[in-house]
Amino acid sequence: MKIVRLGLLVLCALVVLAGVIWMGQGSGYFPYPAQSFMINQTPWIWRGALVALGGLIGFVVVRRL
């Protein structure tokens, strides 16, 4: 059971990281790759924030199990 919990924690951390990267690309602070359709696009800031929030909620839920 500990392996499953650890795997879920790692997955939640990766989801938070993906959300933060999306926010960075959407705001233009992380313009990589240079041809990305997400750069300087405000909807990706909000989508990234929702994904990161979902990862944080998942992290809290897994920690309480």
C-alpha cells in the first residue's frame, strides 16, 4: 500500500508541475518551446491554475489516506 501511496504522491506532484509550467507558458514567463501555441495565451494561465489546484487537492487527499 505504501508503494501505491508514493506513486500517487509523485503523480500529484507531476500534475502540479505541469500546471505551473502551463501558467508560465500562458503568461510568457516560460516561452519554451519557442513555437508553442500556449505562449502569451491567457486561457492557459487559468487552465494551468486549475490543473495545479487539482494536483494540490489530490496531494492533500493522498496524504490523509
